[in-house]
Amino acid sequence: MTTASHAHPTPKTYWLIALALAVATAIEIAIPYIELLDPVRAPLLIAFGAAKFVTVVAVFMHLKYDLKGYRYVFGVAVVIAILLFIVMLSVFRAL
Amino acid sequence: MATATDGIFEVDGQTDFEADGDPIHRTRKTAMWVFLGSEVFFFGAMIATFLLYRHTTNGGPGAEIFNIPFTSATSFVLLMSSLTMVLADNAFQKSDQRQGRIWLVGTALLGLAFLAGQIFEFTEFVHEGLTISTSPFGSSFYMLTGFHGIHVAGGVLMIAMLVAFSLRSRLSPDHGMNVELVALYWHFVDIVWIVIFTIVYLLQI
Amino acid sequence: MTASNEDLGYTPSTKGLWSWITTIDHKRIGILYAVSSLVFFIVGGLEALLIRTQLATPNGTVLSADAYNQLFTMHGLTMVFAVIMPIAAAFQNYFIPLMIGARDVAFPRLNAFAYWLFLFSVLLLTSSFFLGGSPDGAWVGYAPLSTQIQEYVRMDYYSIGAQLLGFASLAGSINFVATIFTMRAPGMTLMRMPVFVWMTVVSSFLLIFSLPVIGVGLWQIFIDRNLGGLFYEAQAAGDPLLWQHLFWIFGHPEVYVLILPAFGIVSEILPVFSRKPLFGYSFVVFSGIAIGFLGFGVWAHHMFTAGMGPVAEAGFGLATMLIAIPTGVKIFNWIGTMWGGRLTFSAPMLFTIGFIAMFLIGGISGVTHAVVPANTQQHDSYYVVAHFHYVLFGGAVFGYVAGAYYWFPKWTGRMMSETIGKWNFWIMFIGFNLTFAPQHILGLDGMPRRTYRYADGMGWDVWNLMSTVGAFLIALSFLFFIYNLIASYRNGKVAGNDPWDGRTLEWSTTSPPPVHNFDEIPVVHHLDDFWYRKYGVDEEGRSVKLTAEQAGKPDVVVEEHGIHMPSPSFYPIVASAGIATLGAGLVFISSGPIGFGVLGVGAVVTLWGVVGWAAEPATREAH
């Protein structure tokens, strides 16, 4: 069998997560229309986006339940990429 | 039979490959995650380019051209395709090929719907004066979303191949194409869109 | 006793062109890479000799400016992508599975695909000489020079050729990482792997993370040239500096990719020819990893004269000085390995010691580049040309030639001639230094690079002449090398399994190894496990050769199911031919309908190759 390990989400979990993602998306779309939130719009949207990203990676892509090595490989890629492009854009004073 | 592994590529401290199904699967999954690591840099560079040029509109249209409600709908469609994909993978793991095929077809259809939405959106933008040669903003927007679309199309093609192989009873965990690996690719393409949707469409800073 | 063909499950054909076209054996693929590398070294070398002939005297008339621009561009592209990358790939392909006790790499067909894509891409790039003109914008292809001249296809060969080569290297790198992380023999933990394997892990990750970035840049050049893109169009407020960033974010890690495998080879050779373990194994490994991480933080040191501002310049200058530290650590470890050892100065050792000395010189000139104000003087002068040739030729080439002399016996079962090897080394050493040492002086004296001629009376004449003489001496030394390869292959002394009394697992099997590498997979208990099967240690810590009785039976894996090797396949070459054809179509996409025609053919062939590959089982069953 190709299942990775003992803890394994069920279809029910997947449906619930999908629902949570849909709700989060709806909230995200509403945020730019709420003037009150203008000063915190960017951090809020980035936080939501990051949360959705991590959720899909951890649950749908199974990374939470899988071998640690996969997490390290992907995690190092994400961290280096983010830092690298922040540095690059800073040189352009574009950030 | 013991196989060699080192801490981080071991399962629960066991080195016996039976604990994680077959070692070939572990090798393939490692390769897929490494490949996805490279794709992080590919899309990262295009997103960085877009961020550099987000205001460089050369007198042409800028972010005001976006139709947030429409793109929200297509984004939702792609997000849900991750659900159908993980359900497909789940079905194949339980050896229910028929159920798996149904969810795979669903995923492919949602993916095609997303692509149709992209094409519609692009034709609208072209009519409104934003092309790849209008401005650096235009070039970087179309390059980023265009390559993303190509990746989605590639994913749909792979899903089609999985369905075909399954119908000919040539889909099994050990050889031929691997549903779990295609699923990883598909989810990745989805999360890239989550990032693009947030940074390009919603943030508009 | 070697396994019989029935055990393998099928009878592999080993003779004839078809067996090479369909091979998925990592050893054969390694040989294909090595032969290709040597052939293109001759091509790149001829390009260099033409350049040096033009520059031998002031106001040279051997080459026009246009021809000169194409030649120095192709010389750089050829040497980096068609010589050094493939020779590293050759050694990695051949020896990684052997060194970790595996029977092949993780994805044998992907391995073959990567080779064929490499070959077709380099052929596409080289065909530019005859079909439309070669790239002429330097190997760095700076915009807007690379994007604005659209009357010729030249830089389209550049943007597509480099892109395709990137795919090939990416495929190879993913393969190596998957192999090394998941297919090691039992007991071979990460800290018991040979240094060469570690260096391959690091260089593979460098490629995996950096190639996509230049991939984006190259697509941007393509889009600007062919689809009206404005990425680098200053008139539309595009910024050509973006290209420089994207290029060097790849380009800097790339130079570590070129040198790390050579670091690995040298770390294998020194212990064997000093009869001492590598000094500070973990330091060597961790400094390699440090170089990998830091290598992503220094790229803009190639851009100190681009006007980035003092903060960026100071930051990158500092990071560049930092990266000298782990490299220095390695050099001390190599010297420490030799110190107190019983040294044998055979050819592999000569080239290795030459490597250390020459790389050190190149490294030092590199540190002078890190000093930002000095860099302003050095940039785009011959001082830079001297620096990178010291590290890439004095370093990488010497290291890979050392590897050739070291591993030739394992590949062929025969020893290379020591006498010719010594002639090879000394002529190459003298020729190399004669070529490139004067270029430090030329650079500091103001001679610009990438310029097809220089005026009389600049004081540059004698150094240029010396440099040209040296270049011809290098060519002569390579004649010795090639002669040695051919003559030794035919008539060299029979080598046996372990001619050098080696420490790593490849020496435990036959020369050359059987297709399945090992009759029995070893179980590993130490770093340098093979050494400890041969030698024990006495009370004073000295190595004592074990008798057969003392050595006992080697600890091996018991395989109940027999050995199943993957079957040959022709889909890799088909798929790679398809992708290369797609590339050729893109090169000519703006030249009329022919581009679209070629694109169509490429798409069909690619689809055939990919679908056939997916449908084909990896291992053909015997019945």
C-alpha cells in the first residue's frame, strides 16, 4: 500500500477543510471593500493567503503526516525564495 | 530486509520499508517534492517581476482593469478542484478505481472551467487595452498568469492520462503513473494561484 | 561470481548503436556525458585559440569584431554548459550509485532523457554557427543588447538553448537528490557518505533552486524578442537591471555547481594518495553545505558597477567575503589530509595538488573582487578573466582531469600511462599559468575584456603574446591527454578491482563493474567502509592489512527476489528529441512559417515520447 503512515485524514476532514477554505476566500474577497480595514488590508490578506497555503500543503498535500524530509526540502525552498526575492526587490527599492 | 535511510527520511524511526509501503514510492515522492521546490523559485521569480512592475503601466491600464468578482469565482473553482483531487487520491488508495476516476474527471472539468475563465478574462483585458506589449505591467501579468495556466493545462493532461490508464487497468500503486504524485502537482498549482490571487488581484498595493 | 542473465530477468544487449540509444544504465550514460564533454572541450578550445590568435598582437586582423563577439560568447557557453557541467555529470552519473551501494539511480529513464536533451540542446546551440549566426551578447546576455537586435536569430539560440540545457540539468539534479536521499545501502547514514556524494547533493540543490530563476529571465528575453514584451525596454520604463539580477541569482550558484563536484573528487583522491583519512570530514561536509546556502546570498557582487547604491553594495560585499571562509576551511582540511601522510605523486595526485594551488590563487583574486571600490577598477577588465579562469580551469578542469586519471581504471579496467600523465600535467600546468597569469597584469593595466582588438603602445603586447603562447601549450597538453586516454584504453596495464587501494565502495566491485554494479549490496558500518574491510588498526593506531581470515565474510544484504534491473527504453531519446525540436521551433518562431512547422513536429514527437514513457513499465518481466 502506498499510504504514508497511521494518521490519515478522512474524506469528511477533506470536505470540512474545503469548506473552511471557501469561507476564508469569501472573507478575503470582502476585505478590500471594508474601508475600516484599509490600514491593515495588506497584512490581513497576506495572513489569510498564507493560512490557506499552509492548510492545503499540510492537509491536502499530506505534508503534516508524511516523512519529515519532504517538509525540509519544500520548507527550505519556500524560505530561501521569499528571502531572496525580498532582497532583490529591496535593491530596486520596489518593496 | 532492512533498507538504509537516515533520520529525516525514515518513518517513526523504523528503517523497514514495509512501514511506508514500498521504497519506490518514497523515492518518487522525494523527487516530486524536490521538483515542487524548484517550481517555488520559478513562480517566485515571476511574482517578484510582477511586484517590480505592478505600477509600471506605461500609460495603459493597471490593476483597475481587474474584475475581482469574476476572478474570485474562478479562484473558487480551482480551490474546489483540490478537494475533488484529494478525494480522487483517497479513492484510489482504497482501490476504488471507479470512484477515483469519477473524482479525477471532476477535477479535470473544474480545471478546464478555470482555464476557460482565464481565457475569457484575458480576451476582455485585451479588448480593454492590456496586452503583453502594452507595458511591463502587462508583460509580467500575462507571463505569470500564462505560465500558471500552462501548468494547469499540463495537470489536466496528466489527469486525462491517469483516467485512461485506470480504464485499461494499468494503474496500480507500484508502477505506471501515480495518482498521489499527480495530486501533489495539482495542489501545488492551486496554492500558486492562492498566492497569485492574493498578491496580484486582492492586494493591489 | 557475477549474476547470470536469468537473474536479471532479461538479456540486455550491450553491443551496437541501438544499445547506446536505448541505454538507461547510469554507467553508460556517464560515459556518454564524458565523451561529449571531451568533444566539446575541443570545440571550445578551438574557439579560445582563435580568440588568442586574434589577440596575440595589437590591431589583430584574424577576426572581425562580429566574429569575435560570437566566438567569445560561444566559448563561454560551450565551456560552461557543454564541457564542465557534463563532465561533472559524467562522474556523478557513473559513481554516485556505486559510492552509495545502489544498482542505479532513482529514475534511469529520466537519467537518459537528461543526457539526450543535453546533447540535442548543445547541438542546437552549436548549429547556430551555420544556421543564422551564433549568440554574440556574451554568456551573460545582458539586456538590452540581448533583446533589441531582432534582425538576427542569434540571441534566440541563446535564450532557448540555455533554457533547454537548464531542463536537462534540472532533470539530472532531481534524479541525484532522490537517489542519494532514498537509495543508500543499509547502514550508510548521511555522515558516512563519501564527500563526492555530499558535494553532489549540494550542487544539485543549487541547480534545482537557481535554474528556474534564470529560466524566468530567459523566457523574458524570449518574450521581449518575439512577442513584443517590455520586460527590459527602458522606453516603457522596463528595467534591464532585472535581467542582471535574474541571471546572477542563477549565475552565482552556478559557479559553485561547477566547482563543488571537483571539490568532492579532490576530497576522494587526497586520502587515497596520502594513505590517511580525510582530515575533518564533517568540516568539509558542513562547509560545502554552508557554501550552498551562502551562494544564494552573494549574486549582486557581479553588479557592483550597476549603480545599486551603497547599502546593497556593502551587504553583498560582506556576504562575499564571508563565503571565502568555508572555502578556506576546505583548503586547510585538504592540506591537513596530506600532512603527515605517505604521499604518492601519481598523476591523479599531481592534478589534485595543482588544483589546490591554482584554485587558491583564483580564490584570492576573487576576494579582491569583493572589495567594492577595487571592484570598480577590476570589473570588465582582464583581471576578471584571469580570476575565473584560475578557478574554472586551474580549479575545475584540473580537478576533473584528476578524476579522469583516478577513475579511468574503474571505467575501463586499465591504467592510464603514468609517463604520459606526467607530461600531460606539466605541460598543462605551465601552459595554463603562462596563459592566465599575465592576464592579471593586463587587467590591472586597464585592458578591457570582450574587445576584439587593442591598440599599439598600450604596454599590453608582451603579456598578450605570452598568453597566446600559453594557450597553444594548453592545446598541446590536451593532445597528450587524449592520446593517453586512447592508448591506455587499448593497451593500458590491467587494473583489477582496486589498483589504488581505495577507500570507497566503487573499488569493491570489478573494473568495469557489471551492469548490476554489485553482486551483493554491502551493509555499511563506517565512513570509508571499504577501507575497513581491508584494514584494521593496531594498538598505536596504525593501519594493518587484515588477512582473509581476519576480514571475515563481508556483511551484505540478502536479496531473496533476485536482481531486477530496469529495462532499456527508447522513449527518453524520443521525448528529448521532441523537446529539442520544440526549442528549435521557438528559435525560428519569428522567422516565418518554418518556426511553426518545426514547433508542430516537436509537439507531436514530445507527446509520443512522454505518453509512451508513462505507459511503459519500468522493468520488463522475463516471462
